[in-house]
Amino acid sequence: MIKNSEPTIHDIARVLSISASTVSRALNDNSRISLKTRDKIKALALEMGYRPNSLASNLRNKKSKTIGIVVPLINRYFFSSVISGVEDVAFKSGFTVVISQSSDLAQKEIEIVHSMFANRVDGLIISIAMEPNTSDHLKLLRKKHIPLVFFDRVVPEIETDKIVVDDFDGAFRITQHLIDQGYRRIAHLAGPQNLTSYIDRKNGYLEALKKNEITFDPSLIVSIRLTSEEGTQAVKQLMNLPQPPDAFFCGNDTTALSAMIYLRDQGRRIPEDFGIVGFSNEPFSKVVTPSITTIVQPGFEIGQKAAELLIGRIEEREQSFKTIILPIELIVRESSNRRKN
Amino acid sequence: MIKNSEPTIHDIARVLSISASTVSRALNDNSRISLKTRDKIKALALEMGYRPNSLASNLRNKKSKTIGIVVPLINRYFFSSVISGVEDVAFKSGFTVVISQSSDLAQKEIEIVHSMFANRVDGLIISIAMEPNTSDHLKLLRKKHIPLVFFDRVVPEIETDKIVVDDFDGAFRITQHLIDQGYRRIAHLAGPQNLTSYIDRKNGYLEALKKNEITFDPSLIVSIRLTSEEGTQAVKQLMNLPQPPDAFFCGNDTTALSAMIYLRDQGRRIPEDFGIVGFSNEPFSKVVTPSITTIVQPGFEIGQKAAELLIGRIEEREQSFKTIILPIELIVRESSNRRKN
DNA sequence: CTGAAAGCGCTAACAC
DNA sequence: GTGTTAGCGCTTTCAG
């Protein structure tokens, strides 16, 4: 038989013929214990290879020092960057990060949130799934006073902290950029219109058209799930219009890439004949040929901010709910820069 | 004052005037409880909004139903894909995934492992940091009989489960491919030689040269950290050699991209004058121009396999340690395909 | 400055 | 089929 069991504070108390409470206090640097005994206890703890059992202490303290993060897809650059940012500040603050992905499925998201709740996360950071959904599972958290931070894809009617980028402004500026480059029939591959960020992007686009007195043609907007397949499909369809567009404002970089490849393979010249712009600044958008004009969403910083906000809330430092709107940045690249400015 | 406390099994026991153990058993579908009472209890639990406290049950059961995963960098496509695969099977098996990144730093890796241990993860999946390190922290886990699975970057001297791809074979085949395309002075941007996967890649390269009776020129191998900056630097240096190479086998896709961009900007023709190949099949390698020949490392599958193995071990189903070597796949693209076959 | 005792919420051996 | 009891390992009042 292996002596498998970990030493506990009782074991070390027994060796020193003192009480477990003294050991507990010493290990937690309670000033009521003399420095001498504190040192003695710590030395022995080290020697015995003692490791505090956080399950026990968390149970007792009714907190887990754990925060959850749920994203649609872990291996999407934007989301993995956010996770990376969350991990960065969580680790420094002594929090553990548990992670899960909804795969953009409503049902899975609900299960995840319930499971994280059962596991007593101290707070949750989430970007909601694309699939339309009630938000009862999230309202439950609010009701139980578990801090909740939305990022990127938020639920407007839930009052809590939110970190978003200025989608409207991003869309406005990138559309304005296309107009400045002389494009006039600008199509928009819009994302699902149950998500506010995609609504905002569409509205920014419309606003730019309006401001420049370009009449808006509804047939130039297609709302899709923004996968590369649907992107290609949409571009094909738009190109078959009696009056095809001369530029494409794509809801993300993935569909911008689809558009670029499709048009390039058709022998179209980019940016001379067709302008293409995306959204998010995925790593590939910089290195493809032609490189793709896009809007930067600073994932790592979003993750850091979200974690800071959440931990502040958990530790009850923060006051009222805030919505942080991070400024975006337009990066002009080859795919739309036909005036070379 | 808010009635903040969650209902417990005692609360629901009190309402029904039964004992807590009966409630516990009913909720866990213990067959010793009559179906009638089971249903009654479950109905009330639902009504009261009862959620089991897994901290308590885990403490009692001396297990956490949690597995840890530590990677060098979360927002690298390969690693986030692995994480995604781990999450996929863990969630289905009712396990929670906690995540952390070492940022390739030895010290941080040690801290992470200790912290995960303190949090009583049931098992750990890890790809070790680039920075050279003792592996005492990992040996500790083995000593405590906490299941451990290595993937990609392993510690050879620790006996445990390992999932790797066949780096040697991948390097051999991709080098052979360059030779088949008529390249003869093939340089190699090697990774840090304290990691077995990079050693294997170098050896596969050497073996291919040898088999084709190409004399090996040590000045054509540079060992770097495989960042894009160091990649550019290395290519520059190699091009300044009295006899520069005519092809580059880069240790990863990032450096292959650096090489490609550097040579392209110098007006060199790829693949006509210079062949370039990478390793890992990062998403960008397919879409850049010219697209980059590379070796597929199936991240998602690696993650799934790692989690299956780990969970099997946790549940004591598995027998002896195994090392799974996943086959790699060569994808020939434009950057090396000058004979168009 | 230290100890005794109770309890966080759940489970399981043992009794009936 | 159900209840009693003890305890997982830690923290914290209350006493001294």
C-alpha cells in the first residue's frame, strides 16, 4: 500500500504538539501568532511537503478563487487572445481560470453556465453564442449575485459590466475609407442580426452611406453566419446582381478572405476594380496578398480589462456597472487602397 | 438583507421531513431510494432552485472532477486547437478544464503546476515551456500519483503518457520533398535543442540529406527561438553566406513566413529560385501568396486524445503508460512546388 | 498568543 | 428503503 494521503494541517499540528488552528493561522500569516512559531510551522510544512487543500478552504470560505470564461470557439484568434489576457491578470491575482466553449450553440452555453455555477465560480466572463437564445441562465447568475462581465457579444437587457469595441465607429470609418477611395456600390456581408455588435456594424455602414449621400440599396446587404463558405456564397450571389457591387465591407476577416480569394480566382483586380475590407485583424489578414484592410479589436487588452473588472467586482471594490467601449483602429492595407495614400 | 444563501440538501430534507442522506441519494439516483420519493425530492429540488455544491462533494470524494492544461501560449493556433479538443472531451465526460499559460517561462510553469496541484486537479495535460528547466515540479505530480499527459513538447525521462506527432518523419519527408524538387543547399532554421521535437526535426532533416548523399554543411543550420524576428534575422544571415542556400526548412510556419516575406521583398522568386517549407500548418500558411508547404499537426485531435488518455487514467481504466505517435501529413503548396507535380 | 469546538455541504458506512 | 453519524480539510468565533 502506498502512503497516498497528503499531509494536512492536523498532521503538522500533531508533530509540533500544537493545535490545527494555530497551524492554519501561521500559514495564513495571521499576526496573532508569534513570528517564531510561524517560522517553525512554515519550515515543517515545507519539509513535510504540505500543500493547502483549496477545496476545503474554498468550501469553508464560500468562495472558489476561480473565474469562468466561456467563448464561442477557443481556437479563434480573437477569442484565444482574450483568454490569454484573462489568464494573464487572473494568475497575477491568484485566481484560477476555467474555460469552456459554446461552439455557438445555445444549449451548450446553458449547460456550461449551469455547470460553472455548480462549481461555484466566483465570477464569469462571457461572449455569447451566435445561436439565438433566452438569457435566463445568465439572469440567474445576476440574481445569485455572481459577478458577470460580457465582452464583444453582449446581452443588452442584462445590467452588468460590459467590454466592447466601438463597432459602430469601426464600421463607419471603414466604410468612409472605401468611399474616400472612390468606391460607390458598397456591399455589406452582415453577421446575424440578433447580436448587437453586428447590428452596430451594419448601422455604422448605413450611417456612412447616408452622410455621403449614397443611396442605400437593400440588395447589397446579405446577412449570414460569416463562415468562409457562406462568405464565398454571398459574394458569388452579389456578383450576379444586375448591378454588382464595387466594394465589399465584410463582417469579419474570414469572409473578407473568402471574398478576396473568390474574386482573385475570377481574375478580378483588387483593389483596382474591387475593394475589400474586413473586421478584427486576424493574423492572416496582414500576410495574405493583397493584404486586407481591417479594424483592430485588441483581444488581449479586452481580456485583461474584463478580468480586472470582474475581479474588482468579486472583491467588491467596484461601484456601479460600467460599459467600457474600447476605441478601434483602422488599418489600411492593399485590398482597398487604390489611391495609394 | 438579501437572502443570499443557496439551498442545501438539508433545506430540502427539512421541508420534506426526511434526512439529508436520503436527499443526497435520491439526487444521485441511488437505486436504494424508491422511485416515488426520488421524484418527489427532485421536483422539490428543482422548485427550490437547488444546485449541488461541487466543492463540498469534491472535498468529500477527494477528487475535483477538474483537469488542468498548461500550454506555452494560449493564442497560438496549434495550442488553442489542442485546448479546444481537450475541452470537447472533458465537457462530455463531466470534467472541468482549468487553463494556464507558461509564456515559455520556466518559473511561471513551476508556479502554475504548484497552483494546480494545490487546487487538486485530478490530472494535468502539459506542453512544456521552451526555457530550459528542471522537471522537479512534474516529477512531484508523478510521485503524488496525479496522472500526467505530455503533448508535443515532452520530458523524455518522465515515464507517463505522451502524445506526439512524428516530428522525425515529418522533417524527413518535407526535406525529401525539397530534394525531389531539385533543391540541394537546404538550410534549416532549427528550434531550441533542449526540446525533443526540435531535435527530432533536425534529425529527420539530417537523415534525409544523408539518404540522398547530400553532404551536410553545418553552417546551414541555425538554432533559434523560432519567432518571426529571429527567423528574419537567420534568413538574412544565411543569405549572406559565401554560398547561400537555395531552400529553407523552417522549424515552424512563423519563421517560414518570415523567410518568405524577406526573400519576396528582396525580389527573389519563390519557388523558382528558393524553396521554403514550414511546420504545423498554421491557418495563414494556406492563404499567403505564395502559399507555404508544411506539415499538419492535428491539434484538435491531439487535445481529444490527450483528454481521453488522462480521463481514462483518472478513472483507472488504463493500464500501462503509452506514447501515442500521431502520423503527420505533408501538404505541398506553392512555396516549394517548382516542378508543379 | 494559543486552543477547543463548531461547521462549510456533501457522502457513505453502518444500523434498522 | 430510510435515518444516524462521522468526517473530508480548513477557518473562525469564543475562551482563556
